[in-house]
Amino acid sequence: MEVTLAQVSDIPPGEGRTFRVGAERIAVFHTRAGELYATQAECPHAKGPLADGLLGGSTLVCPLHARKFDLKTGRSLEGECDVKTYEVRCSDTGTVIVTV
């Protein structure tokens, strides 16, 4: 199911934002290169708010314990707990759409 979340302009480049989709919370990231990624909103290790993490390219650093994740795959770069990813795209009108 596709869900409209916001305008891409609502997420500044290099940052993330958290959105509620039904019972789930999803973090959407807008890279400085203009790419979009979407993951679960909380770090699986310590429930850190991933949208508040540091974003560098497609790598995200958790704000609580500096765990690093590849946003393309959701895999932990330390080989521990991975994050769930979601398909996300930007429409022709600049709307962020996620598939859940």
C-alpha cells in the first residue's frame, strides 16, 4: 500500500523526519544528493530516534550509540542488528510516497 507523507521540501537535505503511518512510525531521510530513504523510526539496539541521526550519503549514524546503518539495505555496518527499510519515492509534484 502506498501512503503519501509530506512534500520533499518538508525534509531538509541532509536530514530525516519521522512520520506515523497507521500503527507504525517511519523515518524518511533526504540526502544532500537528493535521494530519499525510509526506515523504521527507532534503532533496534536502544530505540534511538533514527531521524535525529547523522546522515552522510546513504549511511546513517544512530544518535544514541553511534551504530551505523546502510540506508539502501538497512544493514548494520557493525554486523549487528539491522533496520527495516521501506520503498520510498518522490512524485512529479514533490510528494514523498512510501510503500508499507
